[in-house]
Amino acid sequence: MIPKNKKILNDPVYGFITIPDGIMYEIIHHPCFQRLRRIRQLGMTSLVYPGATHTRFLHTMGTFHLTMNAINTLKEKGIEISEKEVEAVLFAILLHDIGHGPFSHALENTIVTNIEHESLSVAFMKYFNKRYNGRLSMAIEIFNNTYEKHFLHSIISSQLDTDRLDYLKRDSFFTGVSEGVVSTDRIIKMFNVRNDELVVDIKGIYSVEKFLIARRLMYWQVYLHKTVVASEMMLRKIIARARQLTMSGETLWAPPALQYFLSRNAFEINDTLLDNFSVLDDDDVVASVKVWQHHHDLVISKLSTMYTNRQLFKIELQNKPFTPTEIATIKDKTAHYFNISLQETEYFVVSDILTNNAYRPDSGKISILFKDERVEDLENASDMFDHGALQQTVKKYFLCYPKELV
Amino acid sequence: MIPKNKKILNDPVYGFITIPDGIMYEIIHHPCFQRLRRIRQLGMTSLVYPGATHTRFLHTMGTFHLTMNAINTLKEKGIEISEKEVEAVLFAILLHDIGHGPFSHALENTIVTNIEHESLSVAFMKYFNKRYNGRLSMAIEIFNNTYEKHFLHSIISSQLDTDRLDYLKRDSFFTGVSEGVVSTDRIIKMFNVRNDELVVDIKGIYSVEKFLIARRLMYWQVYLHKTVVASEMMLRKIIARARQLTMSGETLWAPPALQYFLSRNAFEINDTLLDNFSVLDDDDVVASVKVWQHHHDLVISKLSTMYTNRQLFKIELQNKPFTPTEIATIKDKTAHYFNISLQETEYFVVSDILTNNAYRPDSGKISILFKDERVEDLENASDMFDHGALQQTVKKYFLCYPKELV
Amino acid sequence: MIPKNKKILNDPVYGFITIPDGIMYEIIHHPCFQRLRRIRQLGMTSLVYPGATHTRFLHTMGTFHLTMNAINTLKEKGIEISEKEVEAVLFAILLHDIGHGPFSHALENTIVTNIEHESLSVAFMKYFNKRYNGRLSMAIEIFNNTYEKHFLHSIISSQLDTDRLDYLKRDSFFTGVSEGVVSTDRIIKMFNVRNDELVVDIKGIYSVEKFLIARRLMYWQVYLHKTVVASEMMLRKIIARARQLTMSGETLWAPPALQYFLSRNAFEINDTLLDNFSVLDDDDVVASVKVWQHHHDLVISKLSTMYTNRQLFKIELQNKPFTPTEIATIKDKTAHYFNISLQETEYFVVSDILTNNAYRPDSGKISILFKDERVEDLENASDMFDHGALQQTVKKYFLCYPKELV
Amino acid sequence: MIPKNKKILNDPVYGFITIPDGIMYEIIHHPCFQRLRRIRQLGMTSLVYPGATHTRFLHTMGTFHLTMNAINTLKEKGIEISEKEVEAVLFAILLHDIGHGPFSHALENTIVTNIEHESLSVAFMKYFNKRYNGRLSMAIEIFNNTYEKHFLHSIISSQLDTDRLDYLKRDSFFTGVSEGVVSTDRIIKMFNVRNDELVVDIKGIYSVEKFLIARRLMYWQVYLHKTVVASEMMLRKIIARARQLTMSGETLWAPPALQYFLSRNAFEINDTLLDNFSVLDDDDVVASVKVWQHHHDLVISKLSTMYTNRQLFKIELQNKPFTPTEIATIKDKTAHYFNISLQETEYFVVSDILTNNAYRPDSGKISILFKDERVEDLENASDMFDHGALQQTVKKYFLCYPKELV
């Protein structure tokens, strides 16, 4: 049974989101969860789309809402889901992003260098599981896809999960990029289950295709927008330099929790880590970077000033890698221009690869349920698109460097 | 110069549309134009999407609005368009659909059997041109693409014209099918001209791709929706039978203008035709069909009753043609069931082909303007899609027959 | 229990409306119900707001949808409503507007001179009740407010019913007049029941106040828009003249059902009336008026031409009645200008009163439920408005006459 | 002349906002302006409406956009505005909110105790005026309403200015509270000028009335929402305690700029103040409060913990002041519960007054322009509302105290 409602949350995207009573209510009000209110869903994307200041808290509540709807739809279609399973799926979606740190993906592997956010999410789930005497055991199984009903995992993590359905719609709303508008309601109403597999009724096939296209377009318009990438690279380099300085004995102004992360570069999950992680959010980074503008180290002060005042790196994109010579040339220029060592130019010149796959059948496929009970891969079911094109990995190479060098 | 505004029209899609003063104002208030208020943009689509009762009048005013915006954008970018040319383009778009009759495309070639709506549009343009002493000559040239600046024609008629931009957005709004939502504003802001060709600035490439996909999805979700097709076939058969009866001497209740069209089956454009056409709209057809429910001819009374009460044909779709045997079998059944002659089953059993091309480069391409002034085909400019897939013609074969036979 | 769903209807306002199976499905597909697809919700308002071509069918389905939501909300709050009662309320709302004829309110008391649409709705309910062996008896009681649980009547007919909630939101959507946007969802979520009275939880008080204001503004912006009123007066006069001519022996082209109504001027509810009423819709009127443009009677031909080509009456509004002298003067002018008798000027010159009350506590009040279980009138509960102002009847007097006389 | 456009900004509310080239572009990219990206428009409202994380930067750009539209409308209606005046109005609106500090209104008079944000805005205008050699002199005159054409001031600051038009619409969008939806476009299209006064064409009167109501409703639903008020009181008390501790010699962790403000309690406008103010934003406050959770002072650690984890004060509202006895009682309880001195309870118990006036004719009225060129006060022009009710000041008294005491 869907848990009894306790509160109503106002959401500009769905109108109302009901928050259930009991343990879920408690978890939502735990400091480590409330912290998500201070973490922007899209990192520094608001530098390009200034409306995109929405938080991971709101996204999480949105996925929670869609997951409830998905479960209701499946139950109405006669799919058996026990009350305990309903609760477990909801716990799992509620905590699926709790492992995100400041600026979400943008600083992933930068602050907590060697741990993915999913592992931290599981760590927090285990913390709550202990606190609530094993009540979240099934949720963890579902999250890890070790639970016997695999379709429950697919609802919250698959090519067409409530996570993606929410973020496309929500990011579209807050950025104002209409390309991402997705018929969330329609797709969820078409959810079904056959042979323990989450499938989509054939009537929803066009909406699913639209969803795949929308996702691809949002990647290039928003998630991999070149200015966003340039600002991410800059902030990552700032953190890297701050860590290097801290570890070499320099004092950098920063809140204690951020100090903790800057003073080491390899982590394992334990209580100290979780305690520090629990209080860390965007504000700590932003407030610190502003102060670092005045640090005596030229590298960090220069980068911090550029970042704070939105004098972002110039970024070039192309279809083939930049050559070592091209990169060396720009580094030389940089060293000369800023009067820094060639080694220090690592913090000002970045080259890497961007990649996007809208629908990768190898990492899980989307299955369509026909009226005659046949289940087929979207790829075969569709007469609309050459899905080969959508699977194809598009790679772009970028080179970032200070605007002054242009 | 954009004409001075006279009136403001309330449009739920764009908010306000300004109607210019002078001859344009007069044309809009001419009976043959006001008649478009009584012609549904999407024929009988409201049988499936009940919100889709919007009219060709509103679509026309919408295209007019977008065309004004497009011209303003181009002028701001320094493209030279004289005042006379502005007026001509606006006349052309204002009258581009004036040749549509009852239920727009759905009854095209059915009421006026042998004349396309574009030819009728030109006939009306000539009528107004005469009335206003040649003032519309350039508009007719632009419409026919015989005017020297071809980009002016492209604004109102091409793969990416203001006609399509309006109808996708508007049909999406009124049907509630979000798949068609298109960034009209964004695309128009990216319009540009190079070498007398309408091009799109590279910054708009994703929006253009979204537009092509949206158009394709709208085809299958709305324009070629099977129930819509089934109802179109039914109404076409009703008109065909009514004509056959009328021409064989039967009296059918109908307004005089409709009588005129039912009593002959080949037309040429002359004043009598235009006079009768000018007063004909959806209402005449609907009111007549209701009366025909009680006609003594079994074929027309049966079809008219089915249509009026929305007991539509069953329709089957498949990827290969229905065989003559399949069709013969269903006709036999129909003859037997309704106790009619095999010949009369032509009015109850229809098989044909549906087809859709989202982007046919042979019929005009979309050109992208790069920052270095290169102009390339969308197909080559894009790294997103395999445009081969979008060009590919998708064909579906259908077979319609009375539900009673299932 | 809410009936099992059968079909999904696409609605641009709410997204999806589910249509239940069984008798309700049958009623919705009955010819007299399908006829609502051909009756515009807002009469001739589309002459002013061209997007407002939405139908009474869609409004009815919208009220049905909101009523389902309201019932679900109340049941979630523990209000007891039996399965039989749920069905009865849904029948009642489904048929509440079935008695509307062509152009809805605009021609009420004009085509069926002496019978209100509510009486016709009840007549149709009785028809279905007979057909389904008394299954609608409770629905009729609820509609007439003779059923013991009065709050069920209030859901579908009161100061704050699902009828008004739908029409404000829907008319706002299709006209594009944002003044009518109402938080339908929020208000319905705040519905509650105390002492057999429908009340609103205090948290919804601002939304209710907004609703009252929105209703008032929509009256003046849309429902009583002067151009709409002018066109209504014109069409009413056309029908009146057509009836007068018909009854005095003239032949007027019209579909048989319309002929039936034109050939008498007093009606009682019986099978013949219902049969003829069941097939009458907007199309019959529009198609006929177009033909009447060529009638030899100058009054009807002139009015019909003016109406068809949207050469509407000029209308003046003022706060006090027009004097007999003013009216006589304009009639004299009219007689002279059109060369008609003074008596015939009745068809060209109309003066009457417009009136609007947003919230009339005498005709049923809105009650607010406080957290301490107190129930108070909105008027006393609110600290926002002087509700006296909202109750106050605003009257405007109008005078319509042909534009040619200006 | 409207300045040439340089860049396009994506805004989810208006779609696109064009940023002009030249000095305006430079000002927008100045650190003190970019800082507005890190200041939430609605303070801590996102604690109640989690979507409301939008920034004062985006609001400012929105007002800029509307002001351009307003100027265009007036020029189209033949009102003379010179190019220099256009530039001046745009400078003035661009900088009208530059004086806002962290959390906008919520901490006004708390961080900079004795200076209003308008005075700081003027100070920044003067800074830029000096930098650009007097180019902003006229802007300052317009802002201060000392310029001869007073209607220019009214566009950006009056009962119906572009500031209010933007914030109602924008706050409505981000909170999801549809009550604030305002026909911005329509109202601005109705702007006009008579006798150096900004007036509204009579056709816009209903939209203006809707605007007044919307504003009132937004006050109670959002701006003065009790939970928002409770959280504001809490943060103000935190800052007050932090200042008291700092001034009495305690060390509090805080960025240098915040330290500057905490270490004194009276300010005058000078370069040092502006320098420190220029780098201060929401992040500094949030990051500091999180650290203060662990301060040894019980008052600040307790309040900081409550605030960070969203354990907000309970707040009671009533129509008359809370009595000294009531307040004393709750303070006693507080002292006892937290084991603090009675004096220290000042930081936990707050009682004050909330007030709202939707339309105060004494502080500037709204004038309506009739078709016969008469100009009248809205109050007299309207037949809709008893404007007395709208002018009336509604006062509510509140009492905040820790939830633990309930």
C-alpha cells in the first residue's frame, strides 16, 4: 500500500507532491537529506541558463512522485507488488541521489576523488537501515538489483526510469529549453510488466521515441553545453589546486568539512567521511572560492577570480583529438602570459572528450509490449527511426584555456 | 516597413497577433476569408483529440504573425527587404490557405474533385489582385516562387517555413500532444539569408532537429492517426455517394452551394466556382450528413448515421499492401451483412497507403550557416542524427471496413 | 468505487481524462451526447477570441474528471460515499449539460423559447433512467438536490462546483485570457465535508478568493464581452425573425429539426421535442443563416448577411438605462436607413441589461473549515476582501444597432 | 534608440532576453552585478516552495526586458522618448536592485543595519557614473524621480511598474503558485502617457485589477507565508547574535566580508563598505551558519542547528497584538527549557506585525485613460471592485518561538 500522506509539497513542475508519513518523513527531514536543498541539480549550468538553480532535493522529490505514480499504474494493471515492496522501492528512489556532493556531477570525483556518488548513496542507505533495524534491507537489494523482482529496479534505474523522466522534464522547465519537454504522464501510464521485465505498452511508443530524442537534445543543449563544460573544468582545477596547496602545507580559508576533503586525496567510506560529507554543499565551495581570490598563490587566486566573476575559459570543440603539439603550444603561451611554470599550466589548459549516448541497448534496452502480448526491443518495434543513429556514440574533443590567450 | 497595426487579436498560442490596417484588414474581413473561421484546421481530428476544434482562420493569422517576426529578424540582421516586398510576403502568407474548403485536407479532391487547394488560393489572390489594381502581383510571384528573391518564398513555403512552424505548435496546443512542441521563437530568431537562400544560424541546429522529429511524431500521433484516417475515409465515401446519387437524379437535402458541387464531378476555376466555394464550410457538410441519415438510399443513410454517431470504420494497418483476396473477402462479407450489391461495398471498404516524410532533401533542403560563413546542408552539418533515417519514407497500408464485420 | 476505466481521452487542459466502462461509456456514445461535440461551449465567443471553439462535450468530460478527483479527495479524508453514490454523482455530472442546444447559453430561450436547459437535462436523465431500469434514479435526486446527502449535490452544483472549476480553467485556456486561470487542483484537494455540507479547508482560502475574482473578471473579459453580446443579440433576432416568417407561412431553408423549432413558439417536453432536439446543433443554425442571406425578406437577409460576414451590431454600454427617447431615435434612423417599418426595427435595435454576480451568498455560500473544526462563511473567514464588493450586482445597460447608423 | 543587442539570455519565463552591447554589457559583467546570481530573489522562501531558488540576477534581467518592451510600446504610441532617455531608464532599472544583499529583503536592515537597499543602489549607480564619466547622471535623476519627465520614473517605480510586473510573474512561475499569474504582456501593451503621467488604456482595466488582486494573494500565499516569516526571524536572530558575539570579542568563523559586517552595527556608505558588500552573498551566510552549529555559545549553536536542519520556529498569527503577558510566559518557558537567561530568550521569541497593502493610492495611484481622453483614478474608473477593500491595510500579528515548547 502506498504510505499515508503527511504533507503536501508545492512543485512548479507537478503541482503537488505528497510526502508520506512515518520513516520516510523522518528521512526527508534528516540533515543529510535536507542538505540536498543546498545542492544544485545542474552544477554550474545556471551560469548559462540562469533559471536552472533548482536543487537535487526537488529532483529527488519529483522522482519519488513519479515512482509512486508508476507503482499505482502497475497495480491498476494487475501487477502484484506487495506493500513491503512498495515501501522498499520508495526508500530506494528517495535515497538514490543522497550520495551527491556539491554541484552534483560537476565535482564528482573531484571532492571525493575516488568514490562514485552511487557508492555513497548505498552507504547512507546502510546507515538508515541500521538506524531503522533492517527496514531498508529490501530497498538496498532493489537499488543494487539483487532483489528477485527485477522490474522494481528498472522503475528506478534503467533506460526509461523515473529518474530520467523527472530530470528531463524538470531541467527543461528550469532552463527554459523546450527541447526536453517529455510526456512523463503518458509514458508512465503505459508502463507494464511481463516476465519480470518493465515494458511499455505499444500505444506509448511515440512518446518513448520522443523521450530518447529529447534526452539526446538536452545533452547537447544543456548537459554538455560548452560554456557549462568550461566552467566545470575551471572549478575542478580550483579544487585540485586547493588540495595540492593544502596537502603541501599551505593554509586555505575553508569551512572545516571542506578542509577535511582538501587535506587528503584518497578516501574510504567510514563514519568520519560520511559526517563531513553530510554537511558539505555548494555554499561551502562558493564562499571559499571567493576568499581564495586573495590567496598569495597566483594559480588559485587567478582561477578563483576568473570563476567568481564569470570570466570563464574559452573552449574549442572538434571531432578529433587535439594534438599534443596544439596543447603544448597553448600551454607555452599560458606559462608566458601568466608568468607561471609549465607545470602550473595544467591548471589553465584542459583537453578531454565529451560523449553522449541517448540509448545504449547494451546497457539495458527498452521493451515494447504489443497488443498480442509479444514483447520486442524498441529497435525492432519501431518504424520511425533508425535506432542505429541513436545508439551511436557521438564524441567531441575539447580544449579549454584562458580567454586572455585568444 | 511592417504595416501599421490596426487591431489586436487574442491568440492562446502567441498571446497577441496584431492585424495591420489597410488592404490587409479589408481582405481579412472579406466573406471568403471570414469563412475560414468555420473550417477546422484538422478536419475530423477532433473526433480523436476533442480539443482540436481550432480553425484555419486562426492558423492563418498565426502564420501571418510568424512571418512578420521572421521578416523583422532578417531586417535586424541587415538583410535588405523593401517595404513593397514586406507587403507582398504578408499578402502571400495571408492568402496561402484561402483555397481550403470544408474540413481542409480531409475533403481535398473530394468536394472539388480535380483542383488542389493551392490553385484555388492563387485564384483568390488573382481576384484580390484585380480588385486592388495589381497590388498583389508581387505576392503572387512570391507564392509561385517566380520572384527574383527566392528566400522570400522560402519563408512561407519550404522545409522550414512559417506555415509548418505554426501548425506544429498550434496543433500540439489544441490536441494536447506535447510531442509537437517546437521552439518557434528560437528557430525564427536563427533565420538568416546567404546567397538568396534562407538559412539557419548554427546556434539553432538542435532546435531544427527537434522540429524535424516533432513533425514526424505529430504525423503518426495526430495527422495520420488511424481513427482520424478511418473517419476521413467515411466522410469521403459519403460525399462520393451523395455526388453519385445527385448526378443520377436523386434529390439530396443540402445547402445550394453544396448542391452545386455535388451535381458535377469536374471543375474549372471560374467566377461561379469561386462564388459557391466562398460560402462553403464545415457546417454545410455536417448539417447535410445529419439529414442524409434518413435518406431512402441505404448506402448513404447507413454511412451518414455511422458518421454522425461516431461509429467509425475499423481500420487495420500493416507494412505491406492488403492482398486483393483479403479485400475481396471483406467486401463479400459487407455485401452480405448489409444486403447491398458488391459494387456498393466500394463505399464501405477502403484500402490505401499512408506515407510520411519528415525531411525530404529532394524537395528542398535546410541549410545551416556556420560562424565561418560556410553554408552546409543540415544533413552534413549535424552530428546528431542519421538523417538518412529521417528522409526515409515510411509507408503503411490500411484497410477500413465497418466495425460490425469484426 | 470509482468505475473501472475503459478509455483515455486526450484533453489539452488536464492531459488525460479516463472514461469509465459500462453504462457511462454507453451514454457518452449515445447520439444525443455525441451531439455535444458539435455545440460550442461559448456560443459565438470565437468571433472575439478565435481560439474559443471548444465544445460542450469537452467541458462535460472535464467536469466529469474533476468530479472523480473531488470524490477521491473526500474519500481519502474519510468521508463516506458509497459505491452507488459515486456512480450517481458521476451520472448527474455527465448529464448536467445534456439539455444545452445550439450555441449553448447564447440561444437559450430562443430556439426552445420557454424551457431552460436544466429542465431538458432532467428530461434526458429520465430517458436514460427508463432505459437502464431505474439505475439513474439517485442521480436525478442528487441533481435536483432531493437526495439526503446534500454535499453530493454541492460538488456538482454550488458556488464552488466542478462545473465552474472546469469552465473557468478551460475557457481561459482556449480564449488565451489568463485572468481565468484557477488552481483547480488545489481547490479540489481542499474539499471536505462537515455536517453534510461541502466545505473548503482553511489552507485553500486564498485559492477560493482567487477563484471568485477570476470568475468576475472572466465575466467582463469574456462572457459579457460587448462584441460577444452584440453578436448574440444579432443571432437571436435572426432566429426570432425566422420563426415569425415560418409561422406566418413563409418557407425558409433549414434542416427538418430546425424547421420543427421554427414552426412553433411554445414547447412542452415530450418525445417529439427530445427527438428533434437530439439532432440539433450549431451547424444547422450556421448553415441555415448562410442560406437566408438570399431570402426575399429584407430583415432576415440583411441580418443574415451581417452575421455571416461578421459585420456585427455596434454596442454601447452605460451605467443607467437608455431612455425611451434614445431608443426611439435610433429606431427611426434604422427604419429610414433600411427602408423598413418601425415595427421591423425591433430586429435591428436591442436594449437590455447585463449583470454579473461573482458570489451571491443568498444563492448558496462557500464555507471554510478551520483547523479547530469551526466552519465559517467565506465572508467572515477572510481578511482579504470586502466581500460586500464581490456580492454586489454590477449592472450595465446596453444598446445595439447597425454599424451603418454611426 | 534601443541599444543594439549583444547576447541572448535564456529565461524560462519570457523565453529570450536580449542583452545590449556597450556599457550595459560591461555593467552586467561587473563582479558586483554578477554577485546577484548568488542572491536568491525570495530569501528563504525555497524552504516552503522548493522551486523558488531563482536569483535577483534573473529578476533584474526580467525587469530590464519588460522595461524595453514598455518603452517600445510608448514609442509606438507616439510618446516622445529620446535615445538618451531610453538609455537612462534602462540603466536605472538595471541597477535598481544592485543594493540588495544576501537573501534580499529577508536580511535587509540586519546585515547592513541602518541602510536601505535603495540607498546602496544609488551608491553603486554613482560608482558607475563616475567610472563612465557622467553617463549615468540622467539614470540617477530618473531613479530619484528628479528628472523632468516623471513618467519615466513611473515605468520603473510605481504602483504598476516593470519591477512588480516581473516579480509577480516570476515568483509565480518558480513557486508554482498560480495565483500570481499576471498578464504582463497585456498590461504593458496598454501603457500610455498623458500629461507626463503613466496611464493605462481603458482596455487593460481588468488586467490591472487582476494584477492588484494577484499581488495581494501572492503576499499572503508566498511573501508573508508564515513558515517563511518564521525562518526569516530565525536567520535574523542568528545574525544578531553573531554580531553581538563578535562585537564582544568572540571569534566566529566567517568569510572576511561577513566578518566586516558582524564587527560593527552602524554603517555609512563609503568605498570600504561597498567593497565588502560587493562580495557578500547567500553562500557566505549559509556556509557560516553551518559552522556556527558547533560554536560554544549555546544561543548561536542552537539556532544555527535549528536553521540548518529546517527545524523552524513555530509561528502563531492573530488579528490583535500578543499581550506582554503572553510573550513573557513564552519567554519564561524558553529560558527554562533551554537553560538560558531571560535576556537570551530575545533570540528565540519574536513578536511583530505583518502588513500588506495591495494598492495604496496615497503612495501613487494608477490612472486609467478613457477613449474620450479622460484620465481617472482606477478607483473611480472601475465598476468591478470596491477598491476601498484593496486599499485597506491588513495587519496580522505573529509570535514565533521554538517548536519544542509546544
